[in-house]
Amino acid sequence: MASLFRPALDLMAQYAAYHRDRRNIATHFVGIPLIVFAISVLLARIGFTVGDTPTNAAVAVWALSSLWYLTRGHLALGAATAAANGVLTALAIAAAQGGTAGWLAIGVGSFAAGWVFQFVGHYYEGRKPAFVDDLVGLLVGPMFVVGEAMFMLGWARGLLAEIERRVGPTHLRDLAHP
């Protein structure tokens, strides 16, 4: 596994190399949020107290991952990713409040559905998911989706330009002639 503490640009370019087909990127806009939500749902029931404040493992994972995103050298991307994951975590904590069967159905169902979207996308890509070669890709995925949303809005153009310089522009892979 490569270094966990590389800059956002290096992480995003490496991840982008596995995600150049636009259909793959589109599936990640559904799959990755579902997976983040699902993990938070499942962790939300692991409660503990910090000082006098009750919390849970979902909040702890969100806080630690947010710190990581914020320290990758691209503050806007890190803050946006932390905020997006924070919204998903808050929704997940609310979803985890029901009975055990509902909690598991939501958590496991969302997790499985998220991975279905991921693997469909990688069919279009014709390439395995990035985390297979580097587990850090599991953390980079949410940052990549947020980055792609920022690029669509015309933000972080310098970051996009450097990623495309390193790994090329997005495309639609011809499935008839792979």
C-alpha cells in the first residue's frame, strides 16, 4: 500500500487513472455515497462516551476521516468532502435508530447496493476498482466524487487540469471493441 499521507492531487490522480469512463464516474455518484451511508449506519450503534459526551463509532470515523481530508493539501476539496460525509453520517445516525432488523436491512442493503453500482461502473471502465491495488482508495473514493461534483460546477479547475494532464480526459469506452 502506498503512503496514506500523500497530497490530494497525487491521491486524486492515482484514483482517476482507474476512473476515466464517464459511466463509471456516474455510477460512483450513487455507489460511493451509499457505501459511506451504509458504513455509518452500521457503526452508529457502537456507542461510547468521550468525557461526559455520548457519541458513536460513526461520528468518530467521520471526525478522523475529516481530519485526513482536511490535511491533504487542498482545503476546499477536504472541507467539501468532510461536509458531504457529515451529511451522510447524520442521515445514517437517524436511520440507525429503528429496530435491529430495520437497522441491519438499511445498513447491509445500502452497502450491497452501493457495491453493485461500483462494479457496474467498473464493467464500463474495463478495469478493476482502485482499492484492489491500494486500500487508500477506499478513503479517496468519497473525495473523488466530491471533486468530480466540484469540477462539474466549474470549481477547482487547476486541480482538474493537473489530473487530466497526468491521466488524460474522461471518455466513453467502446464496449464493442474493448
